[in-house]
Amino acid sequence: MYPNPANESISIENFTTQNVTLVITDISGKIIGERKVQAGLSNLNTTTWDNGLYFFTLEMNGEKITHRQIVQH
């Protein structure tokens, strides 16, 4: 995921051939969004998000990886 910090958008690269579930939460634990990320490059528009720290949890085959992402306009 890049850039960090993000301003207008976040790019997510999925190097696997499988779809990955992405769950985005804010610092309070509130779920901001959930989506499937297909193989290749995906972009998320962050222009309407508040400044702050977000957690991106990627789930695939029962495994979870969490990435911290800052949004700053």
C-alpha cells in the first residue's frame, strides 16, 4: 500500500492470484469499509476521509495481515 501518508488516494497491489478481503477501520475500531481486492492494482479514493490513522486488514485463506496507513490532506 502506498503512499503513506496518503492524501487523495491509496494504491493497493495484490501480488496473489486470489481475491483478498480488505477491511478498513479507523483508530476507534469503527469499520470504514470492506471490499474484495482482485489480483493487480486497486486504488481507494481518500479525499472524503478525515485526517488520521487507519488500519487495513487483509484476509486470505484464514490469515490476516494488518497495515497502518495515515491519511493527511
